[in-house]
Amino acid sequence: MPYAPATDTSFFTRRGLVLAIIIGLHVGMFWLLNSGLSHQIIDVVLGPIETRMIEEAPKQDEPPPPPPPKIETPPPFVPPPEIDISIAPDAPPTNAIQQTTQVRPTTPPPIAAPPAPVSRTAPKSDSRRPLTQPEYPPSSRRAGEAGTVILEVYVLENGRVGEAKVKQSSGFPRLDEAAVREVKRSWRLVPGTENGKPVPMWGQFAVTFKLTD
């Protein structure tokens, strides 16, 4: 025999009840809208709505701006008249008072005595140590060079030569150099003195180179 599925009668019963309630609600709302009861409910809940008309305040007329100030034109410049005012010079006073001061003559200071003259002696050769003659340069001898060289010699207190330089050349540089070299190396002199005391001093000496056969 064929099998027929079983149906849940309780499910269809609940479904039909819900559908009936929805239909009832729609019918009730439609009735309220047509009967005007909904307007009464809204009036009760919200109360009457009061509206007021506010009139617009009339505009006040603003006063017009003041007119610009009037600027008066200054009168034309009129230079003042020139007035020559001459002032008479003050007359000299009739009674002049002169102040005189008597100055006592001052005694001039005593004139200082002139310093005593200084006695000086120039450096000179020492007889105990005769002056040595410079060596004649061979090249100058072969060239026939000869002449006299004048030297300025700075003699120290002990008689040694501190410096020597050519004042007047012999005309041949090799002879001049030989003389300066010999004076610095070997000469011993008597120093110059001031008031009998040996002091460093410049002196002049001549060295002659002469060819002899």
C-alpha cells in the first residue's frame, strides 16, 4: 500500500493563528484611519500646537553722514617789511682801571762749568809686536799688481783687532782682501785711550804691496 507522509497539524495551527492576528491588525488600523480616531489620539498625546506671527520690526532710518569739513584757503604770504636797526657802539668808560703786577727779577741759574776736554790717543803699532806684512798673492805677483790699501781697523782694549774694512782700495781686489785677512789674523796693536784709559777705537793703517826683483 502507498505510504503517505505524516503532517504536523500543530504547525499548521500556529501558522494560521499568526496569519489571523496580522490580518486583524491591518483591519483595525484601516478602521482607525477612516473613523478619525487616530487624529484624536495624536491631539491627546502631543497637545495643541500654538503658532504665533511675529511682526517684523520697522527699519529705523539712519542719519546721513556729516558733510566734509570746509578747508579754508590760507591768505597769500606777505613778507614782513625790512627794518634796519643800527646800534650805536658803546662809549669807552671814562675811568679805566689798569691792574699792574710787579715782577721781581729772578736770579739766573749759575752757569755750569764747561766739561773738561777729553784727551784721546789713536791706536798705533806696538814696537814689541811689529806689524806683519800680508802674503803677496801669487796671481797678483804674476799679473804685476801693486799698490797701497788704506784700512780702517777697530782696535779693542786688549789690542786685538775687532773689525777691519777697506777705506781706500789699492785698485786690485785681491790685494785688498789679502791685507784685510792678515790684519784680522795676526796684528796686535796699542789700543786708543781716553784720558789715559784704553778704550775701543777706530784707527787707520796703510798696507803697501810692492814688487821687487
